[in-house]
Amino acid sequence: MSYHRKLHAACLTLAEELNWKEESEMTATYVKQTAEMTRKFIEIADKWFLIILDLPNNQSIIIGAINYLRGQAVGPSPDYYTWFENTLATLLKICNHQLPISLEDIPFLISLQQGTLNAMQEVLNKNAEEKKTRNNNRQTRQKRLDK
């Protein structure tokens, strides 16, 4: 899938999450609002993409940031665009290691780094456990077949 299709999918999923309605309430107005939100989110993402343009994996970074925002999304708000732009800008600024920081920023950044490392380790551990369980189940089935 191309970058632009991934960007559209990420922004659409975010817009759907923020604009969620019961299926019975999914009207033409809902579809129109969701499409408009998606379009504006893409505009904002394209604008802030420049801050990470020189970073390796820059496309994955921005898609990941949008997906991360979807997981952190709050309920309905009258101004999703300001929330999206400010939050996306903050996440992308963190990714750009060339931006200046001060000594006062270091404790926060260490905490951010540690929290991120812990979250990644939990995902890796969970994945390893699931893989181990699948392998054990496969071996158990094979032993039963061998009898």
C-alpha cells in the first residue's frame, strides 16, 4: 500500500473513531463529516510532515503517530482539528532529535523514553508468549496425531 493510501486510511480511521455514531445514526451527514475530517487531518499531517522529512522511516513515523493518536482519542469535541494538529506536532517534534532541548527537559524525556521502552517490551513479551502458546498447541496436536 502506498504512503498516501496509508495516510488516508490512518486519518479516516481516526476520523471515524472521533466521529463515531451508532450504526442506526450513520447518516449522510455522518459520512460527509467523516470525509471532511479525514481531508483536513491529511492536510494537517502533510503540513507537519516537513518536520520529520529528513528522518529515516519518516512515512512510518507519521502513520504511527496518527495511529497512536487514535488510541489516545477522546470523546466528541467541537475542535478536533486543533487537538489533532497540536498533538501531532508535539509527537513529531519529539521524533526530531535535532530540535533543541534544555536541561529542564531531560527528566521528562527520560520518563518518556522509559515509558515507551516499557510499553514496547510489554508488546514484545506478549507476542513471545502468544508465539510460545501457539507452538505448544501445535506440538500437542502433533503428539495426538502421532499416537
